[in-house]
Amino acid sequence: MAALVLALLGVLVLADATSRQRLSRELLDDGIETVADSVQVEVTGGAGRPSIAEVRVDFTASGVDRIRTSLDHINDDRQGMPEGVQAPDPGTRYAMPLRLVYRQSDPTTVLAMEDARQWVADKDAPRLGQGLLGAGVALLFLAMLLLTISARRRGLSWWQWYTETPARHRR
């Protein structure tokens, strides 16, 4: 069971890191840079540790359209901000002036410039996902090997340990 949990966690971490990196590369390569007109951060309490739930930004896209949306893939570092909706404290990650990069075809797809650069450069999250996935798969194969060895000791062919009813072969 632990092997499957490790493998599943690895897949989830790897999928999240890949998704963030792909979007960040796309926006840094082909996106449009701007500065937010206003920023609101929502900090929520949860499990004893407050976290950033959402970062809402207002900005002008292509010089004419006023866009109000939430940042995609935020960094959960509240930097001492209390719970509630508020303007970020000066000097914090999402403080004004907040540089943004957005998709020209869909201005509601937007990242903070700092986040996009950090995620493109991130090598640790994909390695962690690969490590968890590899450990889960290795444990799964080890369990299969040990079950096969145990079945052979009981005189069963390698394929019979799971096709025969267990009660018939207990000693």
C-alpha cells in the first residue's frame, strides 16, 4: 500500500511541477508583460497554519481592456500576513508594483513574473516527483518479487500464488 501511495504522490508532484513549468515557459516566451493596478491577497487559516488561498489582480491588458482575475499557480508564502483579504504588505512577494505576464489570447491566464521565473528555474520539484515515483515503483516490484519467492517456497509456480485460493496453500 505504501508503494502505491508513494507512486501516486510522485505522479501528482511531477504533474504539478510540469504544469507550472510549461505555463511559465509559455508566458515568459510569448506572454505580455504588465504591472498590476491593484492586488488583493486572501489568507485563510487551515490546519493551524494560515496560507495564501488566492491572489486577485486588476490590470490593463493590451492597453484597453480592464482585467480582474486571480493569479494562476501562486506561491504559498504568506510572509506574516494575517488571515483575511488584504493588500499585500510592502516588501512581500505580491506587493505593489507587481509585475505580471499574461497570455495575449486569454488575459485571465496570468502569473506573477517572479513566480514564472522561479518555476522555470525549479529543478527540485520535478526531481522530488521522479524520486517518489521511482521509490514507489521500486517498492512495488520488491513486493512482487518477495511474493513470488514466498510462493515458490510453498511449491507454487510463479503465476499460481495469486490464482489459487490462499487457504488451500497455508501451512
